[in-house]
Amino acid sequence: MTDVSAPLSLAEHEVLSTLEDGPACPVGLSAAAGLIDQHYGIAGDVRLLTGERDENFRVKIPGGDGAIFKVFGLSQADEGADMLAAILRYLERSAPDLPVPRLIAGKAGETVRFRDEERRSRRAILYSFLPGKPLMDAQRQPAQYRQCGVLLATLAQALCGFQHPAMHRPLIWDLRNIPALRGLLPQIPDLPFAPFVREFLEVFACDVASPLAALPHQFVHNDFNARNIIVDSGNEAQVSGIIDFGDAIHTARIADIAVGVIGQLSAPESATLALESFVAAYESVSPLEAAEKQLLPWMVAARIVQNVVMTSWYRSRQPQDGHFAAFDADYFAWRIDFAQQVSAKSGIVL
């Protein structure tokens, strides 16, 4: 390992500058309902969902599954809204059988532009709601591992040809930007597992970032976690959908796979089986290169570390926000042990 005290680069500072503490200038239920009625002619029941940096509203429509109304945060709002609309349009044309949300156009186009109470320009979008329940709320079972692996690989293949100016935007949730997390550590007074996390980030910056850059890259979902995987409410063994393309990015392919692996983890005794089954299923659709397989365990560990840092940062900044409430030290304890185990398999040791 080389010098572990290297300062953050300009690119890493740029990544950190895009962070928001949460939805800025909240629109609120009443205003959201008015916007939905004004721009889409829908007067259904509206309720607020949780979100990291955007405001998300569930719109219930009598006789249908309803829709999601997403009001984008102030950071990257224009490019985020335009790219999300472009992704949903692209998948509807190129992969119509994939179980993903469908864009709902309004009276003036695919996205809504309005001014909030502070007279700031805002953007919003409406898309279909996928029925079912999130995988995180379902009974976990091995049948889901393989389905999820196949589904993510199929989605990655479908997204391979997607192009958009915002696909290369700086994003803290891009695993290539793990070194930038070092800049957040001083802002987290009670960081769980701090010694391991600090050393991991430094080793990644020195020894992992360079080989990662040489691996295959493409546009990917990048957030295939248990909140964004939908299962059938009547048969939880059946995976039925993928939601939330808000973190989609052009990055290393194995970053997307690593995120998907973490989405399968629910207990220490099944973690290895979940990882191996998911990756084998992914490879049945899209085989990995030898160099990707070698680095993948380290990337799985990196996603766990990323989750520890980011959820801790959000929890310290907005303790009243419930979006990350469950992700405390108890939640991460065995996952950190798993991160230590799998990172050793990459040949890069702490």
C-alpha cells in the first residue's frame, strides 16, 4: 500500500459538492396534489414517501395502480429530470418486456417545470407505480437470488446503448467515487466501525481505483437494492419489478453487480450463498471478465462501506428523517464482518 494520507482530488471535491442533506425547499402534499391536477389532470389521493434528495409522492388513482410523482432536489435537477425521462422512454422502446415504470407525459410534455414558494425553478416527473412489495419487506428466499441476478444482467444489456449528457455526472453513490467519502468522515461524529472504514477508504484510493478504471464500463441502474426490487405480494418468491433509476450512471459494470449483491444480503448465514447465486445467475446472461471477477469481492465490500458512511452522514445531518432510520450500527455489524471476509478474497488486503 502506498501513502495513505493523500489529499482529496479536485474531482473528489466536485463529487462532494453535489451532496444535499435531503429534499430542499419541500413542496409538500398540498402543492404536489395541485401540480399533479394542473399538469396531468389527475385528482387522486396523494401521500408523501421517503427519499434521499428528492420528494416522492404516491398518487392513488381509483381503478388503477397509481403513479409516482417525483420532485427533484435542487442539485442537478434539470439534467436529472431529463435523463430519467429519457431512460424510461428508452426502455419502453428497447426492452418493453422489462418490468420497470413507464413514463406518464403531462399536458406540456414529459417533465413539469414550476417555481416553488421560494421562487426557485424546480422539475418534476410522473411515472407508473409498480404493484407488489419491496424485497426488503418480503420473506427472503434463495429463489429470489437467481431471479435478481438474471434481471439485473438483462437490464444492463438493455441499457448498454443508452446515451445522455448527464450519464457521466458526478455522483457520490458511484462506487468509483469511494475515495471521496474520506471528505465526509470529519462531519460524522459517531461513525460506526470508524477504524476499519478509514483504512478501507485509503486502501481503495491507493490500490483499487486504478485497476477498477481499466475494467468494462457502461450505463447501469446502479441502485439495485432491496428497496428498489419489487416482488409479487401474493408470491414473494417471484421478483416482479425494478424501480428508481435516480442513481443510474455510466460506471464500472462490476459496481452495478456489487450493488446488486448487497441487495440480496439479509442474514450472515445466507450471505455467501446469496452472493454466489446472484453472480452465477448474472453470468448466465452476461459473463464477466477474469479481472472483473477478481475485483468484484472488493467492490462488494466497498458498497457496504459506502452504505455505512452515507447513511451515517445523512442520519447525523437529519436525525428526524426516517429514510435511513433503520441503518444503524446494529444493522451493519455482521455486514462489516462480511466486508472484511470478501475483501480479502480480492488479493488486496488491509
